Amino acid sequence: MNPTIREERLKVATVHGGQIFLRHLQQKETHAAVLMLHGLGSNGDAFIKEGHGLANYLSEMGFSCYVPDLIAHGHSWPHMSRHLEHGVHDLINSDIPRIVEEISRKLDGKPLFLIGQGFGSVLLLSAYARSEEMQTLSQGFVHFNARRSVTISGVRHNALSRLLWRQVMPVLGAVRGDVPMHWSRHGNQPELMSWYRTFLNWSEGSWQDEQDQFNYSAALRELSLPPSLYFATRSQGYLTHVADVREFMRELGTHNGRMLILAKGDGNLRNYHSQSMLQHDDAWVDHFPVVLDWLNERIRQLRA
């Protein structure tokens, strides 16, 4: 890690008595803050892998980067267990708002941006739909391979991929007690079965809270979303299909959204996947500068 970057390690209490491990990377002088939320089968290392991640890049460029490990992931506590009672409803209504509240104490008037990886983007937007503080503080979203539904795009997904993620993984999860997403390039650790089940339900059903029936899709379309930047890879699989990413952007209603596809055939240095698009050295000269320019442009607009 760049010696000018200071890493602070914080803990945020959760609704059930657990603790979220929150890493904070920044230089002495910063001009904006960024919250980066990992997706399923992952943890904060998605953004800080061996000093090569997006958080490392943006912190070197003057951003204050906050990278949590959600409960049962990374260094947060409690650890992964089939008996853990901490659902997606708790993430949206308690954990993410508490993380944002912790960040808000350190903003000192600086703008806050939200960056999500995969299902992490869905969680961020779900929390945004319910939190007035997030709606007030958030000045823009950046999404990496974010998708909600696999049905509204109308595409035919790879049959083997669909079989793996819809049938095989749930069976393995029932046997193991967790879903082994780390066996694929889409994750670096197992996932809680309850979270994975919600992900599948939302993939082929409505975007609605399973406890109180809150309709996230309808709520977000009623809000004025800040400008958003979307990145997608050229995968045709169940988890990451370009058409699903595009439809996710459309599902959110009218807003200032821009989508970029990361692949060699689209002018990039390599064909990225869910992990490498946030960690690979080529990303530092490929699309990380695009993220930086977009964020800086938003900051200039806010100051105008």
C-alpha cells in the first residue's frame, strides 16, 4: 500500500449484537468520501486486494474510502454459520444505515458517493429507498455488474449457468450450511444460505421486502436518484448478463445513468469478470480513470 495512505480499522455495531469490520483508507487531504459495498460470496477484499483494488486507487487520488465486511464476511463478527439469524432485511434497515451514520460523522461537508459490486448495489439502493439520511448525503452511485432481475430483460441465459446457480448451489448450500460461491470467479468466500435465497427470489420475482412487503422498485422510481455510472462485463451467465445490467438501470426509472461495457471487443485491455474488474492491475489504466473522472466531474458540478 502507498505509504501516504493511512488505514483505519473501525467496528460498527449491528442490530443483533454483532460487529461490522469497516476499513477506512485515506490520505491526509481528501475531497470526497466513498462507501464501497461488496456483493454475494465476497467481502471488502474485493476493493482492497493486496493493495491493487479500486479502494487503493481512489484513496491515492484523494478520496476517503470506506470498505465494510458485512456480517459473516471477512473480519466481521459473528462468522459464517447456518444458524446465523441476520437476514437481508437487517442489512437494509439496520446495518447499511449504521455504516452511513458512522461515515457521516467524518464527512465534514464533503460529498459521499456509493459504489456497489453485484448484489451490493441492490442492497445499497434498497437501503437508499428507505433512508432519508442516505438520500440526503449520497451524491452519486457507481455500479459494477449490478443486476436485480433475470426476467425483465427477456434474454435466454446460459442453461448450464442457470442450472448451477438455481439448482446445484442451493443443494450444496443445504448440505454444507453455506453456498460455496468461492468455488467460482464470482466470489472469494462462501455465502449465507438465507441471503442467497433472497437473491434468487428477487432474481425471478418482485423486488419486495420479505418481512414487511416494502416495494423497493416502486419506491426508487418515485425518488430522484443522483447520477449513476454502470459497468458490465460481457458474460452471458446467470449472475452477470449485460442485458440484465441494462434492465437494472431502466428499472430504477428516469435518472442520469451511463453504462459502459468492459471487454476486449469494446476497447478494453482484457475481458474482466466480477472480481478482476475491481482488482486487476490493468484496471488502473483501463477503467479506474473513468471512475475517477466521473467522480471528479460530479464534485465540480456540486461546487458550481
